[in-house]
Amino acid sequence: MKKSKWGMYSLAIGAFALAITGCGGKKEESTESPAPANAPAGKTVDPATAGEVSGSVKLDGTPPKPRPINMAAEPACSKGRTTPATTEEVVTGDGGALANVVVYVKSGLDGYSFPAPTTPVKFDQQGCQYHPHVAGVQVGQPIQVVNDDQTTHNIHPIPKENREWNESQPPGAAPIEKNFAREEIAIPVKCNVHPWMKAYMAVVGHPYFQVTEKDGKFNLKNLPPGTYTLVAWHELYGPSEQTVTVGPKETKNVNFTFKPAPAAGD
Amino acid sequence: MKTSSNQNSRGLQAEFAPGLHRYALFTALCTFLLLVAGALVTSNDAGLSVPTWPLAWGSVTPPMVGGIVYEWSHRVIAASVGFLTIILATWLWMAEKRPWMRWLGLAALGAVIAQGILGGLTVRMFQPPAVSAAHATLAQLFFSTVVAIAFFTSFWWQSNIPELEDSRTPHSRSLAIWTVAAVFLQLILGAAFRHKAFGIIPHLVGAVIVTILVFMTAGALKRRFSNVQPLRKCARFLHILIGMQLLLGASAWWSRIYAAPFPQPIAIMVTLTVVHTVTGALLLATTLITTLVSYRMLRPQALAGSTSASELVAQ
């Protein structure tokens, strides 16, 4: 009958559509070939003339109070915690020293090439928070994601320049190894299972970067002589730039100061 | 199965099947619960807590922790509604004498399959705003389709209903159809805002237009047909729902601003945004029912055999 034929065609099309989207389910590619860090087969740094830039990052003013994180819905998260969980947007030390700032060379390294390190950067999930809160990694350098909690997490970086991925990691699972192919400062990372979990990964195309600790200090060593744009980036206060010229075997001091009002945008 | 056969004033022959009608109502109710489940996923930011689709890492029993509770529950309810819709479409195809009802059943089935595919795409493509907004919009459309099926299978729709004259302009039927269209567009704007396709302004402008149209439609029905129970009921429900939705909209917006500094979605924000979303679905369904009742009962000008409202009351 005519009506049965059309009905069967509609059902068949629906089933086919379901099949093509249901099949496969292969994981997103976990690694990519990294883009060349700088110019092809470029110059290398001469340690005999290399200098360094050091300094500190401070917050001029009263930092916002960290907010408590309610983990009551997930008892596995509270287990093993010795201190209550709080947000980590602004972490300061003595004298207004600002932690979790990515200090890096933005420009001035044209012509140099830097192979990606093979030592992975560890990115841990413990007490249902990411550690470190801000991780610095070189383009192509492996990131090793570890779950030390007794609950399932997922790690979901949300990049703009790199390929997005989202992987789950149950307790006791093997570490997940990934890398990013392009420079990007910085990639937000979230866990869709535990929405309070947030972190950042700063992917830099060369080794001249550092993420400050609670002392707010940084030290970029082995820098070839030249004029550089140095950037300090904070997740709430955005980037701040300064220009510095480093002579042969010279040590320069550069300090950054942020104000408590958030920047207009990253 | 107990049925009754009626020849109504339009000459349509239909058979009321109470079992089919009750089943359609049940499917509509389950679809409403699915809307709630879907809204909970979005408001709890749990949309990608199960990054694989359709199964959870090859399993149907993922660890029910954190956001996975909302995401997986949504998928289970969605699959159940899918099966209910297959049965509904099959039942309509086999039992309905009205050809357009059989096709409406198939349309509902096509919509729920498309919804499943869109749901999968939101996961696999990491929630692109356009796909997520389309998924949210189609959900509302599917709900309205199932509600319409339940309505068309009701005894009232298939019974002998005298037609009434509506000689005033704008005609009630036209107002009703404009209102349901406006509500549907407003839902699209709301979904686009909720899934970060664009900002709040278009949705606010839409709210103004919808409010005006709902009041115009409900007001016209109340003034012109105050003694006609089905139309009076439609007007009452429209008034109640638009009032609720305006309050909920303002509250939901306030709760989003209040909740912004918190590290995770908080209960008040989740509750208000979810209730606002599903009340929008109820408003769409109500404006659709109002339109169908208006088309069923009203004629823009006097026809031979049509009845005025006062004559109907006197009968």
C-alpha cells in the first residue's frame, strides 16, 4: 500500500541517520604534529653571550576574597582535603606578590628555533581541583593529566587556536598525554562533571616563560642578546607588556604591577 | 477498545479512541519531563560531562557523579521518549482514519530522531552555539507536536462543535496565529541566548512583542466570547502563563547576575532558569492550543449554520 511505503521510507531514513552518527565513536585525535616553534632550522642560543631577565609581579591593592567552593554534592571530593576548597582566581603572597601569572617573551626571538621538550608537564586532579591552577607548557611538549581522586573527572580545554578535546578520566585510570600544536596564552580548562574546577594552560612557542608562585618572582635565563616584548598575563587582570633590551651576559630586572580592577578583556 | 463515532459540523468523520488519546497525553507529559531534564543539563553546565555519544565510554551505566547525573539522565529520558514516540507514530499510522494525523505522527517521530542526532552533534562538536540552540528549539517544537497530537485525539476535538461568528478585527484566529508564531520566535531567541549564540537584547525585545500579542489575543477572546468556556479557559491560561513567564524571566536574569561570581552554578539560578525555560514551552503549547481552538470554533464572518456566542449560551 502507498501509505505503508512512505512510512517505511521515513523510518528507514531515520534509522540510517541514527546509524551514521552512532557508528565510530572514535576518540578525538590525542596528539597533533606541532607547528614549527619559530623559523625553520634557525639560530641557536650561544650560552657565552646569553643574558637573563628577572623580576616580580605584584598586585597593587586589596585582592578579592577567595570564594568557598561547595563540594557537598560530591563526598569523594571532600575526602582527604585538609583545608576547605576556595577559588584560585587571585592568589597573593607577602607584600602583594601575585601568583599564577604567566610571564613570557612575546616577540624578539625571530630566527631562533627551540625543540619541544620531551619531559611532560604534570597536570593533576586532586581534591577536585586542578594542580597547578595555571600550567605553562611549550608547543609540542607533552602534558600528562593524572587523576588522584576517587571520582571521575573530565578534562576539557577550550582553546581558540588549537584543537579542542574533552576526555574523561575515572579513578585509577592511566595518565592522559596530550600536547598543543600552536602558541596560545592561555587556554581555559574545565571539568564538566565538577563545574567549579577551572584552570589554564599557557602554550608558548619557546622556553622563555614562567608561571609565578606565591612569591611572585620570575627568572628567564639563557636569553640571547636582543630587544624583547615581555608580557605578564593574569586570568583576571589580562596582559601587561613591557619592552626590555638584554645585552651580552646582562641581567635585567623587570617588574609588573597589576591593579585589582579586572582588565577589559584578554 | 471503547470508541465513539461523530459526524461534526464540518462533515469530518472521526473515531474517538480513549486509549490512544491517553497514550498521547502520557507521551506529552514524558516529553515535558524531558524538557526539564534538558534544561537542568544546561543550567548545571553539565552538557559535556559524558564526552562520548551515544554511549558513555561504551557503557550504559556510567558513574553517576556530578554533572554526569544530569547529562546521562537526560539521555535515558530522551531514549524513553523516543521509544514512546515510535509506539505513538505506529499506533496513529495503524489506527487513525484521518490521513493528516498519520503524517503528524511520522513528523513527531522524525523530530525526535532529529533531536537525538542534534544531541549527539552537540556532544561530538563540543556544543557549537548554533547546534545547541537548534537542539533546544527543536525540543520545544517536538513538545508542541506531541501536545497537538494529544489534542487532536481528544473527544472534544472530534465532537460536534458549533461554529461561532467572529466579525471583529483583528480576527481572534489571526491574533492567535500571530501569537503562537511570536512565542516560537521568542523561544528561538531564548535558546540562542542560553547557548551563547548572541546576547540578551533580542530576547528582551521579543518578550515585549510576545507580551503585547498575548494580551491582545487573551483580551479579544475574553471580551468577545466571555460565555464560551473553551475560549474563556484559553484566555485565562494565557494571562496566567504570560504573567508567570515575565516574572520568571526577570528573576532568571537577576539570578544569573547574582550567580556570576560563584565558582559553580547555584541552586537559585538553576531553579529559576529551568522553570523559566519550561514555562516557555508551556506557553508555546498553550498558544498553540488556543490557535487550534480558535480555528475549530470561530469563523471570521457569518456563515449559514453558524451560531453567535449568545445563541450558543441559550442552547
